[in-house]
Amino acid sequence: MTDQPSAPVTGGDPLAELDEFSIELPSWAFGNAGTRFKVFSSPGVPRDPFEKVSDAAQVHRLTGLAPRVSLHIPWDLVPDERGGFDALAAHAREEGVSIGAINSNLFQDDDYRLGSLAHPEERVRDKAIAHHAQCVDVMRATGSRDLKLWLPDGTNYPGQDSLRARQDRLADSLQQVYALLDPGMRLLIEYKLFEPSFYSMDIPDWGTSLTHCLALGDQAVVVLDTGHHAPSTNIEFIVMMLLRAKRLGAFDFNSRFYADDDLMVGAADPFQLFRILHEIVEQDAHLPSSEVSFMLDQCHNIEPKVRGQLRSVLNVEEGLAKALLVDEPALRAAHEAGDVLGANDVLMDAYRTDVRERLADRREARGLPRDPVAAFTASGYLERVSAERVGGTQASWGA
Ligand code: PSV
Ligand code: MN
Ligand code: MN
């Protein structure tokens, strides 16, 4: 990552920079998902974390884009009789992927009714901190670098609790969580405007997340979930600011029409995805040296899961390819000339370029199928696992 916008690309194929780009998949995208009204089950859904990793590995095998899988604890706990997390990490390696971020879960325990890290009672806060110690152990066993924390804490009614006292308790708890990290590990702090709390969230926005990160130290960075903002928020502005502050740690990509819909990324607003990725390219944050982790956070309620992840990954690749095609010298020249519409034309030219054939050619040249979705359907994988995965309990989002 550089302090200034990147130098213009001179010669060569701008899409070559896709070679080093990767996207992390969430284990929970492969389990059954639903809304508060109904969780639908699908044939072949994984029954345990091993099967989730195998499904995620299919996405990587067919696209070459998704070499890591995030886990959510306790959803993805591995019992000792299955070999523990060493066995899961070995299974991931055999499947050609590795374990990515470890997500803590502060939203499914009865003790957390009034919050977790910001809870009024020290006993509950200690329990939430101890859960992060458990997650750090999982990181050590799996070789994961990132501890990802989304805080559901907040209040439902004005006056319910002191907003300031909650913030002070949170800062203290976060310091204790941060102290658990080994050198080289990162704490990713995610923000969300609302839900499950409806009057105030304790980390509602990037400003709050960033303020805590700055107080904690260099190993603390912000996670931007694209579904966690008010309608009309200029998300690409936030991306630019966090990059500028060197505190954009990761994305949770998904798309939304109304609230935190967790739909396939690029499905609702591919232009917004392009605008975000343009800011990323402007600051070279698509290159591995930037250490921004491009993760998905999605649930596939009614659509097939592996295909849903394939489509999402390909949508991100397509958005990034278009962002890489922006004619940077022409854009700078238009900026300098104060050419409002000329500058906008340069950006829109790239967005309107159909890159599908070029991306298919690149895949073919790398020994990958031109059409990963068609290749997955033709592979018979889903039919095979649907026959094999009988018995046991199918994994569910939130199970
Ligand atoms: C919360 O809405 C969130 O975006 C967090 O990232 C959670 O860990 C995740 O969803 C669970 O799907
Ligand atoms: Mn998220
Ligand atoms: Mn969310």
C-alpha cells in the first residue's frame, strides 16, 4: 500500500494483477441458511466443518481465486475424536486451501442478552473475553492470522444503559482481547449500523471501529461489511479513508437491497462494487502487499450454495478487472483539467467494458475451466455429496 495513488499502468496487461488476487470464503455460506421465518434445507449440505472446507475447496479448484476459508466459532468447533483443529487444517491443506479468519460469536449465548464485551456485569465480559482466548487457540492450531470480532452489543431503548459507560467497558474488554494476540496476528473489528440492537449499537460505524483500533495498536484493523450501512452511504469513501489511515483490514462482501441481506456480492449493485474496487486499485490495495483481506460474508437461503459462492467470487473478479481497466493517466489528466464529465467518462468506459471473454481466456490459460459454474454443474459433485452426506445433522447458519 502506498501513501499516494498508484502510478499509471504503463504497457502490459492490466489484468495480470489479478494473478495475485484472492478471496476468502465463509464456512457458513455452505450450511443451510434462512431468515427469522424459515431455514430451508438443501440436499448435500455439509454436516461438519470438514465437509464445509471440502465444498469451499471446489470453488478454489474451479476459479483459482478462493484459497482460504474463514471459520466461525463455535459453529465450526472440531471435537477431539475428529482430531481437533490440527486435523481440520490438514484436511484443508489436502483440499488445496487453508484456514483464514477465525470469527468469534458473541450473539448466541443467553448470558449476552444485555451485551457481551460491553455488558454491565464483569462476569459476562470475562466470559466474552475468554471466548476470544479460545478463538486464539484455534488460530494457533490452524495457522490463522486474523481474529475477527463483530460486536452485537447495544441497547433497544433510550435510557436503557449509559452509552458512555458501555463504551468505556468495551474499550477495556477490547484491550484484554488485543493482549491475547501473538505477534503477527491481527484483530479485525467489524461495525454494523443496527441489528440485533435497534436504538444504539456499541460499534455502529467505521468511526467507532477505527477509534478503538487506533487506541489498541497496529494489530487492530477495521472490517467493512458492505451490508452494514445506512441506505445511500458512500461506501467507497469509507474505503478510501480507511486505506488512507492504513486501517482497512478486511471486507465482508455481500449485497443488500434493504438491510443486512447477505445476498451474493455484485447481485444488487455491481456498480457500487466497481466503485469500491476502483478505490482499492487507486491505492494498490488489491495487491497482496496491502494485507487487505477480501472476504465474503453471505448466506444462501434459497439458492444452491457452492454455485452461489462461485458466482460471488466471479462477480468480485469481474468488478476488479473493470477497475484495473480504468485509464489512470486519462483520469488524472481530466482531474487536472477540471474536466468533470471527461473524468466521469473515463470511469464509466471501464465499467461498461465487457470483460467476460478476457477473464475466460485468462482462466483457460491457467488450466481452469472457462465457465466455472458450468464446470461445477457438469462435475456431478453436488449429486455425489447429496448421496454421500446422509445421516448426521446438516450444518445450519447459526446452528
Ligand atoms: C453480522 O451481521 C455479521 O456480518 C458478522 O460478520 C457475523 O459474524 C456474520 O454476520 C455472521 O454471518
Ligand atoms: Mn459480516
Ligand atoms: Mn452482517
